[in-house]
Amino acid sequence: MRKIYYLASCDTCRKIIKSLPSNANLEFHDIRQNPITVEELEFMHQLSGSYEALFSKKAQLYKEKGLKNITLTEEDYKNYILEHYTFLSRPVVILENEIFIGNSQPNILKLQKALSNE
């Protein structure tokens, strides 16, 4: 599987996608237009080791719902990600059995390196 889960309206996602090699050959999955399924999220969890790693604490709903003031379980993280696309840290790129989560500079550099080594 070679897939990128992103948000088409997100400037950061668009900038990251532009920075990827043109021959990356990724399947694009806009999570607003096509919400992720339980199976897709469980596969991401299997690769990442936790739902918390996939969860965006930068999402506006995180603050609006007061989630920063409570202790969330792995099941809570999973349910929130499935409930609303903004809770998924973006972008998420899966290259076979390797996962890259979020838009941190070190993560994007590792992704670019993995794609250029192919």
C-alpha cells in the first residue's frame, strides 16, 4: 500500500505534497471527502503502535470539546479520529509497512528520503 491521507483544503498538506518526488506514485485519500474507515485506522494503528500517535492535539475541536482537560484512553483517541476527520494528524503516509504521521520537519524529511531511495 502506498497511500497519503490528507486534507485537500489544508495549505500545509498541499505544500508537503508539492515537496514530494513526482514519481512517488501515491494513492491520494482526502479525508474530508472520503472519511477513513475503521479498517484503515486499525491498519494505521498497527503500523504506528498507538492511536494517540495518530491523534492531532492541534485540532480546533480538541480545544472546543475541552479534551485537553481530561485523560483520554487509546479507545477515546480511536473514537474521536473516527468521529471527525480533523482529529487525524495530517498528513499520514503509508509506504508498504512504514508510516509517516504529521507535518513535523523531521518526519517530512524522513518521508522524502524514503521516497527518493526507491
